[in-house]
Amino acid sequence: MSPNKKDERRDNKNKMLRKSCSPDPLQGLKEKVSRFPELPGVYMLKDINDRIIYVGKAISLRQRVRSYLVDKEALSPRIQSLRLRLADIEYVVTDTEVEALILECSLIKEYRPRYNVNLKDDKDYPYLIITAEQYPRLELLRLSQKSERRGRYKTLPDKEECRFGPYTNVGSVRETMRLLGSMFPIRRCRQPLNGNPAVSRPCLNFQMKRCLAPCRGEKAVSPHEYDKMVKQVTLFLQGRYRELEDKLKQQMEEAACKECFEEAAGYRDSLEALKKIAGQQQKMLSTKNNVDRDVLALGRHNQRAAIHLFQIRGGKLLSQNHFSLSGTEEVDDDEIVASFIKSYYSRLEVFPTEILISHQTADSDLLGRWLMIKAGKRVVLRVPRRGSFKQLVELARRNCLLRLEDEEKQQARMTEEPLQDLARLLNLKSQPERIEAYDVSHLQGREPVGAMVAFRHGEPSKDDYRRFNIHHAQAGDDYAALQELLRRRAGRKDWPKPDLILIDGGKGQLNSVVKILSPTELSHIPVVALAKNPDHLILEKSVLPVILPAGSNMLKLLQRIRNEVHRFAVSGHRQRRKRSSMHSWLEDIPGIGKIRRMALLEHFSSPEKIREASIEQLRKVDGISNNLAASIYQFLQGNE
């Protein structure tokens, strides 16, 4: 993907600055790098604004960083762009290369450098946790919420939390929790329980037979009986359905023998639900090989790149996840896979025994040692060459490519097709490439701000967003404010012309814009308005509005553009209002700067006393002359 205009301008600016400084703009960095130690560590490349743009690790810092400064003819566009922005280099020495890898992962996660490969969905993944209480419960938690949970409940020294995950789809996790709540009556409340009956009576879940109600005390629900159910939940989350099925059968038969038919019926229902779920799980391997493993495969389609991950537990596919990547242009496949492993597994706390990958990485041994430190056990990292494991990796790769193709088709449906429909509706010769949208935001007429957003090929072009402070329109007159906004826009001859103008409003706003644009160079640009409640499109020469179907992709695109310009206008108005609320009338006095304002406040101790001061009293302030005192007095009298 080619860099956008803003990036090109920044690169050209950096290039001009360096040419004006010295014949070899990187000479100073070369001298600095020559003093780097030949030790393992992490290096950080920074731009002229002291922002970190790349983080890397090295066995020898001097040798590795020097490679960025060597003049080579066949440099990739990515490295060329990085060199243009490079202004400084810093490093941190570590004892071992594994420590360097750990530090590199944390720095990339914190700063998200531009030239590193990053996950687009960069966040903490949720886990399902069985708490370490006397009566455990199931909790959904992100790792970033650890500190928030401290003190929420009292853990027992002889119990440990059980964590399952990570999961990328929170909706499916909550659905799993609802399913477990219907199969196993585990408690959901967060009240601390110590075996004594609670003050309040059991909740509605007990009446619905969705909870054993351990709040009744250990005489009603013994911890041993409750732990038996928790172990069943653990087996379910581990994917050990066959073992859980055997236990449920045994408990059902025992309850039937004791003539506890209602209890046996509950085990029967849980058993049927479990068989249904187990039947939906895809069998991935033979039952002889039940090692927990992850399968990672890289897929590329046009300018997109992604990793597809299979989570296999007990020989069954528990979940599959798709991770879109950014910054993969001009990056080798093995480097992308290594970057993903570092980024993804640095967030995990539960690790598989084996990870199958589609591409051999250059530092696979180092990654293996790092994974061992993170997991506390040996994690095998390998590229299968033949057999069923190779087929697994290929299956993940095919799923990745199919998902990438679907995403591209979905983007076409959401952008290209609506633009074509819009061109047919407006009788345009071609689909509008650049759409500009306008809106005005104010609070009861105060601090009005006009906003312009631009969309290119159906996607926002944020470098072209602009805001305008409205100065001349009468307070509360939206039509006049829109006209001032469009008049100033039409006066910018150096800006690219739009193919379509969208107004957030109705027929009145549309007519006022068309009127103000008629004598300008934008008079031939088609203008439409999108009104709310209900959403309908108003055309320039049409008497009746166009009612678009609710599921129309063209309507969704126009709504997206309108909502974006509304958001941009409101945020601009809030910023202006905030600045205005922090503004003092002392700043409006002519001839008074910051130092004299401070002198006035120190002398009179409050703005109210300054207003009450006479000319003679004002003259006594340091730095205030006779003429300036008279000027201040006249200003204060005229603004009372």
C-alpha cells in the first residue's frame, strides 16, 4: 500500500531538512552507533519528533543497528521510508537475548511503532476464570482488569484459580457462560461466602434451579458437593467431553438407584445438552494424539495479511480466530509470523503444549525459550512438513485466504456498490470519487463550529478534514452558518474539488447551500442532503425526498458519512467551548500581556477589585503607565 499524502509530505520535509544540514544526514547517527556495545539488547529508532517508529532486538546492538545506516542501492521502500524519518537511536542492554525479546514485546505493545507489524485488534483478550473461593464461581475477565479484582473476594490458600482462554469473541464467551448456567447450577452472585447462611434469602436463580444456592450455608450445600459440580464445569471448558459424559452417566444412574428421580432428570438433561455440543465439535485428529496445540497460518490477499489460528484441545477444534495485521507491506512472511507470535502470546497466561506454524522463523529457538519462560513449561514450536499436521496448517491457511477474500468482497459491497448506485440515482457520468460532507454545531447559538469531512472511494480521508469557526452568522441561524462555511470552502482554490457534496439537514439547508454556491466554481457540483427521523435523501431538483430501504448499502454509506461529519463538528464545538470557558476577560484588555495581567492580579488580589479600581489606583501597579491606566479604565467602564 502506497503511503498517503501526509506521509509523503513528511518524508519530503525530512529529506529537505537533512539535505540542508549536512551532505550525509546520517553521519551523526553513524558516529553514535559506532560507540554502541556489542551486547544483546533492544534498540529504538525515533523520528524528528522523538516518537518511537521501530523497536527491534539484537544479539549485537552495534552490528544490528549499523545495518540501517549502510548505504545500499536495493533497499525496500519500507526501509527507505524509515531511513527518511530516522533522527535518533536509543538502546537498552540486556543480559541475554531472551530478555531482549521480552523487553521488545513490552515496548511494541506500549508504543505500537509505525514500522513494526501490529495486530489491528490490539487489546487484552478475555478469559473465563473459576475463582479460588470456598464456593467458586465463573467470571469473565480481561488481564488488564487484574488490579480491579483485588480485594473483590477472598481466595483460599489451598485453591488456585483455573483460567480458560483466551477468547477473541466476547459474545460467544457470554453465550458459553449462559449455556454453562443452564447445564450446571453454579452460583453467579459475588457475595463472599464462608459456609454460614447469608442474611438475605436465595435469589431467583435458586427458584429456577439455575443455582444450588450455597448462600444457604454448608449444611444445605456442602463444599464437597459443590466442588463436584465445579469439576464438571472444568472438564467442559477443557473440551474433555467424553470424560464429562461418563461422569454424568454415572451420577444419573446413582441418583436413579436412590430413587432421586428429579435429580436424575437434571443429569439426563445436562447429558443430552453435552452430547449435542460434542457432536458439533469438529474432529481434527485421531484420539491417539490428544496434545493441546495451536495452529497458526499466514495468509496474504492483495494488500491484506492475516493470521488464522486453530485452538485444538483434546483432539478437537475448540475455536478458530482470525487476526488482521497492519504494517505488513514489504515484510517477509517469516518475520510476520514471528511478530505475531510475540504480540499474541505476550498477552496469554494459558499456553498449549505445541504450536504449529506455517513459516519457519529465523529465531525459532529464541522464541521457544521465550515461550518456555512465559508458559512455565516446554512449548514446542515447529513447522510440519508432511502428514496430518501439515494438512492442519494448510486447512488454517485456506480458511485465512477465504476470510480475506470475504473481507475484500464485503468492503466492495459497502463502498463500491453504494457509490455506483449513488451515481445512477444522481445521473452522474461516473461514481463519485470524493464526497465532502458539511455540518454546523453550536449550543444555543454560542461558539458555532462548521465541519467538513472528505471520503475518498467510500473511505474517510482524515488528512482532508477541516473545521471552521463561524464568525459572521447570527447566533442560532443554521442556514447562515452553513452559507458562511460553504462560502469559505469555495474560496479555497488550492483544495481538490469534490464530486458530490452532502449536507446534514433537510430541504432548507440544501437550498441555502445551493444558493451560496451558485456564483462560485463549485456551482456544478451536485448537492444532496440527508435528513433524520426518518432518514431520507433530498435531491437538488426533486420535489419529493427519496426514501431508501433500511437495508440499503447506499443509505448505510450516506449515514456513515453524515454521522462522521456530525461527530467531527460536535467535537470541534466542544473544544471551542472548553477554550472559551477557560478564557478570562483580562485577556481582552488592549495592551495587556501575560506579565501585566499577573501584576494586576497580584496588586488587586481578584478580578472584581480590578473592575472597581480607579485610574489613580491602576497607575500604582508596576508596569502600568498613565496612558495605559486610562485605557484599562475606559475598557472596564465600557464592558460593565
